[in-house]
Amino acid sequence: MNKRSLTAVVAVILMSITAASANYVRPTHHFSDTRGDRKLAQIVPAKFGNWQQQDLTGNIVNPQQQQLLDELYSEQVNRTYVSDQGYRIMLSIAYGKNQNDSFQVHLPEICYPAQGFQVLTNNHTTVDTAYGGIPAKQLKTTYQSQRVEPVTYWTTIGNYAVKSGTDKKLKEIQYAMEGQIADGLLFRVSSIDPDLSRAFAAQKQFISTMMASLSAEDRLRLAGLTR
């Protein structure tokens, strides 16, 4: 069985499980209620390692209208950081309390083309940190053949960083079977840089340094890191 056929079979099985379980399991509790009152803007530091926040957010891509963003997400953080060597990275975090089929985080490979970008490459990667690896994706995007914007991102369901759509659905079902409505988060960094190797290396260093500055609880929430 080839990869495409296997993926189709898994998708059918997942839909069958979801349909069957829907008759017996109706989650009523939001997992987000276990998070406490701290907001993402309080969790994400303005300065860490060799990175410092700057008041430059104009280049961060949010293609949906603000009304739709407010409907989809409970919290949003959009910031620009600069290193002590002058390298700039844009950070965007979108958090939704309810990750059912009606409210889903919007992935960059959908959002960027909606704003006129082209997604030229889309690859899986792992962001290594001192607390474990984060399963992520790396995109090469361009705008009007002039602006090259490499992107690194991942998504979470509850306390798990998910590797794929199948993994995401399995985690949603897992929470539902426990009576919980899962929350979800998209963590995205990007930089305007035609040198992909340099950009992706800087983005991974940025993420790893940020994770080292956070508490264990906050690392778990943002990236599913448990060590």
C-alpha cells in the first residue's frame, strides 16, 4: 500500500471513529479552563537571550479580517524581535479555546497564499531545544518574486505539538473521550531573508532561546515540551 492510499485509509478510520464516538461522547468541559488566568502576552518575554522586542509589526502576515480573527482566536500575539547582530524575526501566536471542526487554527500554507504569497517549499523539521524536539514545518514563501519570507511553525492541541493532520485529529478525539474540548495554538516565526539556511538557523536559535527562558508550564503550553 502506497503512502497516499494509507493516508486515505487512516482518514476513513478516523472519520468512522469520530462519527461513532459522537453518539456517546459529548465533551462539555473546556481544557482551556485548566490554564489559569495568565495571558499569552504575559507569557512571551519581551527580551530573552540575545533577542529584544521592537515596535515593528507591519510585516506580519494576518490575511483574515480582524473580525474573523477575533472569532477564530481567543488570544493573539504579534511581535517583531531583533538580535544583538541586527537580525529581525517576526513572531505570531494565535490561540483558540475551542478546536472543534468549526473553529480551527489557520495554517500558513493557507493564509500566505490568501494574501498573494507563493508557497514554494513545505517541509517537516524538528526544532531542537534543551527540553526536547518540537515537530514543526518550514516553508519558503515569496511575494511578487521579490520578498522571500522563510517560515517555521507548529501547532498544538491541548498539551501536544502535533506532527500532522492525522495526529491532530487523534489528539482531539483523545481529549473528547476524556470529556474535554481541546484548545489549540499556532506558533509561527518568519524573517525576510533570501538565504534559507541562514533564516531557518536563526529561527531555530530564536525558538530554542525563547524556550530556555520560559517556565516548564509555559513551555508545555506553547510547544508541548515536557522535559
